[in-house]
Amino acid sequence: MAAFAKTSGMEFTVRRLAGEQVLPYLPDAARLRISVFREFPYLYEGDEENERGYLQGYAACPRSVFVLAEAGGKVVGVSTGLPMMDADASFRAPFEKAGIDPAGWFYFGESVLDPIWRRKGIGHAFFDHREQHAMELGFSKFCFCAVVRADDHPLKPEGYRSNDAFWTKRGYVIRPELSCRFSWPQVDSAGEEIENELIYRTRELPPQM
């Protein structure tokens, strides 16, 4: 499924793939993730081998979804998702600890987008496609987690705008009781892995009448 759009003279397409359909695009997706995640707030000092390995896990899941934004034959954005029960156990742990059955949830992985293509509606398209994919699989509960950074973080860029308002507009509610911790090497850590907190946001569709 694909959508075509043109804005300010810039043309792009957004399309949805599942499972192994994304394999030809993994190198481009990995490089884009490394570039975007170096930015605040993740500050991730990644490498292509690890990124491709991470994405291979999604590709190996037949119920996963990849949403690709492309322009001029180049991948400029990637967004992922898969059923929570198919995700790594560390992502399920906060739900299980809170007494919430993760089986009913669809987990949205990360979204990355080349800076020049931001604020053109692609972010909404990422959510639209992932939600539609999840609903087609019978899910009505969606979730994702995002890293927490202090407002006075020394690497926070001047004029930085978080995605909080965007996520709220999409109907996602922050759930402070659902948090997890992951470690990764940061641009300011000289290769040392730093533990970071991530907090979930969730959205539940109303019951079908």
C-alpha cells in the first residue's frame, strides 16, 4: 500500500511493507537510523552492523510492519512496528510488571526521518500506516516508548521541539508507570554505554459497537 504526496515542490511516496519484504531496504534503513539517532534526544553512537541486526529481527517477523518514505529513489524515512508478543522481552516487561497482558498490544518501534523531509505530513503517515496494519491484524491497542531527557540537558539544541504535542494530538497518552531502561553508547560518552530511561505512551481504540 502506497501513498504519493507533493509539498513545496518536493515529491515523496510513503508505502507499507511487511516482514521479509523490507530486506532489500535494510542497508538504507540502518544508515538512516544511525544518522537520525545521533541527534538529540537519543544521542546514539550506532554502527551499521548492529542496526542491520536489530532490523533483521523485525524482518523475520511476518506480522511486522515497515513504513518507508522515499524520494528520488532514496529511503528518507523508516517507521517500524510488530505485535508486542513478537518484540523483545525487555519491551514487554513493563506491561507484565504492571499486570497488563502484553498480548493485546501492538508495539510501534522507532521512526526516523531525514531532517529536510520533516513537517511535511510524513510523521502522520507513519502512524496512519502502522495503526492500519495493526488493526488489520485485529489489534486495537497501540504503544511505543521514547527516551526521557532533562530540559536542561547540555546537548539539547537551541529551539528544540519535542514530539510530545504531536503524540498527544494523535491520541497517545503518557504512561509514567510503564517505563524501561536500555543502555547504548552515546555521542558524549566516548564509547561507554549509558543507561537511559524510556517511558511508554499508549492509545486504545473504543470498542466496536
